Amino acid sequence: PPEFNQFSDLENYIIGGIRGYWYDSIFKKESIPLYYVNSEKQSFMMLRRERVDLVPMDERVGWHLLGQFFPQDLHLFKTLDKPLNRSDLCLMVSRAYPDAKNLLKQFDLALKKIKGKR
């Protein structure tokens, strides 16, 4: 994999992206084109067929999906040492979901227990 320290390091690579994903605005801002598909599977198929060089994806999710799509070929894939982005995870619940407020309250209490903040 290429060494990635700043976005300009990615200028000479063909990058596959998924329409509507969080990184779209970042790549547009950095003037780095993405070649779009509609799903993770399509994105990884393009990578496997060497039609793109890189695919931005959460590392754990990416390895999980690769294990589903190409279990015999995992050795052909690598990740960059530096992540494209670091962010905290969040939980989203639709306001239309039955008893959404209670569900979030239960989640918050369970998370506090895990963190040791009873």
C-alpha cells in the first residue's frame, strides 16, 4: 500500500468510493476524484479486479466484508498504516422507532456501566 500522510499522497491512485458515504465531501474538498459504485461488495470487487487501487472503509468492517466476499483471497488485501479518518462511534435511532427515547436511555445506562460510571 502507498504511504499516506496527507491527501496529496493519494493523487496518483484510483480510489473507489460508495455513493453517499461520509468521505465524499472530504475527497471533493481535496480535489481527489472517486470512482463510485453503489455497494461495499461492488467496491471490493473493483479492488479485487484491480480496477481501483484503494477503497476507503472502516478497517474492521472492511476485513469483515472481505472475509464474506473473498475468504480465500484475504492475503491479497492490505490496509494503510495511517487511517483516513478517526472518529468516535455513535448510535442513531429513528425518532419514529417505537419507544426510541427509552431505548436510548437504556443504552446510555448500559454504556455508563461498561465505563464504570454507575
